[in-house]
Amino acid sequence: MTGKVQSGTLNRWFEELCRIKYGALQEITITSGLRISHGHLPVMGGVYAFWWTGKMSILRSKKRNRFLELKGPDGAPVRLKIGDTWLGINTKLPIPLYVGKNAADISKRIGQHMRLKDKRMFPLGGSAKKMKAPTTSCQLRAGIEHFFPFEKDTRSLMLDNEGLSYVILDGEEHAVNRFYLEDLAIGLMRPPFNVDIER
């Protein structure tokens, strides 16, 4: 199969990605919150976005870490401030946290991001320095724990306050379209858990 670039519909897919399908992640889990309920999410490829849909007062809290330190050129530390303006808290609209793509199974990928088996992944505490995540596929959970370094139960915080949207773009045919839609969404939304810098 040959992949096709469908640039004319890229903006329409972006509009769809901005429509939140689940206002709280607990809607897609079983009652205990320990795994995703069967049949809620597509077992197909696409682009997805996690959103803060909960109370803005939680993000405004002094308990939220507002700094992120990344490795820059030659390993030099680069410190970023993820303030209220970056997040757009004053708009009182849902806040995009992370955008990703997957070729064949959005449901599985969402589960990897959420890491529902853990109440918390990282030890309590922390600084602005970005911690190394236990896997390469749990950026959402790692971001939440960086934001809230002293929250003992980030699983409940995530399930109660984060939502999900997605666009189905399945298989090799849409490989390029997934790439461009993810890049477009990251560039326009500026989700904090995607941020990186050149080395």
C-alpha cells in the first residue's frame, strides 16, 4: 500500500482533534480505574490529544511545578517556565497537555500513557529537572508527575481531570497524514508535555 498526502483535509482533521470525546479519562476505564474498558477506544491508528478538563484552580495551585529543565546544546541545562499564560488558564477552556500518534492501536497507546497500574510512577518530590521516565511511552503520566511532584495519587488526579480526543487515521495509507497532523497540532496547541529543545 502506498501512503498518500491529503493536505486539503489536514485542517478538518485538526478541527476534529480539538473536539474532546471524553471529558474525563475515568469514562474509559473500568470502575476500579485499573484498566481501560474494552470497546471505548479504537484499535486503529490515528492522532490523539490529552487535555486538562478539570478545575483550573488545581493548575493555578502553588503546588504545581512551573519550571522544566531540559538538556540543551552540549548538555547545557535550559530552564523553561510553564506559566499560566503558556497554558492559557485564563481562557477557562480545556488545555492541551500532550499530542501523539500511533499507527495501529490508539487504545493500547492510551493505556501505555496512563500507566493505570501505578498510583504514582516517580518518587515524591523533585525539581525542575525533567526525570527519566520508566518507559518511552508514558509521557502523559510523566508530565503530570512533573507538574505535581508531591501528589501521592497522580492516577486519580489524571482520571478525574484529564480528557481525550482523537482522529482515526489508520494504517500505512495515513502514515504521512498522521505525521503532519501531529506536527500541526503540537505547533498550534503548544502542549507542555511535548516540549523539547534542540541539542
